[in-house]
Amino acid sequence: MDEAGAEVQKRHLSTDLEAKMQMLMPEPQIFVERTLALIKPDVVDKEEEIEDIILRSGFLIVQKRKLQFSPEQCSNFYAEQYGKMFFPNLTAYMSSGPLVAMVLARRNAVSYWKELLGPSNSIKARRTHPHSLRAIYGTDELRNALHGSLNIFSAEREIRFMFPEVILEPIPAGQRARDYLNLYVNPTLLAGLTALCKEKPADPMVRTVYQHRVVGFVIRFLCVRIRGLCRKTPPLLQSCAPLATC
């Protein structure tokens, strides 16, 4: 085959690879919902354990800080509870030691975090939702281990309270988000995987293992970069076997 024919064949191969990748890559899905989580003073020593559960439940920890409330700050944060009988005990409890504040993000973040928490009364939670976080880590109705925003409006207010330096700009959605992914993300992933398919170590077994591992690395890297935009990881790890032999 002459040089011109080889070049034509190479272009056809590249076009075929692009077509395969377009079929494998799902339509980008966007999520924008965030909620506030607090690890309360009496369970701060369980911080790493609780964070591990949060991450394994599909949340991204967008912001995190450890702080200690003054009674006045507690009163401002729980202003909606002002006047209730338990309010003095609540402010005393929440200002009794350091706590951890986190902004959590995922699809339906508010409702899913509330579901993980379980009932606000830890005694009741142990009866009705024994696997919930408050059942596991909480003590009673007051010392219930963790806080979650009631709704998206409360979440926005509470996030601004805990992280005043954070600008809650709207994340691109709809066509703007699709344009962003198509312009910056998909071409990078496509170019990387196409380049991988052109690498051909002499040993077929080495080639297959090498390409699968590097494909996984590329996907994980991109997912970390775009996790704030993508609802779920593109399922390319399950679909890239045909590409490994190209």
C-alpha cells in the first residue's frame, strides 16, 4: 500500500473511532442541587467515618470547614427555632465544641441527605430507621449527631451562613451545560481514547492491559474535573473492550 493509501486508511480508522465514541458517550446530565450537612460536636471524632459514608452514598463534598459556634451564632443559625422550649438547650449543645460543616452536592441532594439522616429524634430513628445515620450516631432528640437542610431554600441560606465567602452562582444547565461539555469535555476524552487506540505494544496481552488501565485513568481524571456538572460517570469502563483491540 502506498503512502497516500495508508493516510486514507488512517483517516477512516479515526472516523470509525469517533463514531464508536459518540455511541458510547451518554447525553450529559446536569445537576445543580446542594445541601448543608453538619457533624455536631458530640460526634466530631467520627468525622472520617461519616465522610466515608457520605462519599460512598454518591455525594461530592464541595466545601468543608471545622469551626466552633458561639451561642450568638447558634441563635442566628437556628433563628427559625427561636421561642421554642428546646431553643436554649439547642444553642448550648451546638456551641459546646467544634463542629464540621460541609456543602454536599448530587442529584436530589436535599431529600437524599434527609433520607440518610433519618428522623430527627435518634431514639425514634433506632426504632423506625435503624440503619439511618442518626440512629447509628445520635443519642436522643437534641443530640442527634447530624444536621441537614430542610429544603433547597433553607440549604441556600445555611450554606451562605456557614460559607459566606462562597459565591453560589448558578451552574450552567440545559443547552449551556451541553455546549460546555461538547466544547471542552467530550473532545478531550475522545482525543485521549483515540490516541490510546493507536498505541500498540508488541505483546497483545500487554497492549490490552495497558489500554484498559489508561482508559480507566482518563475517565477517572475527567470525572473528577467535571463532577460538578455530570450527574453520573459515563459508563465507558464497561464499554471500552471493543476499543482495546482497534
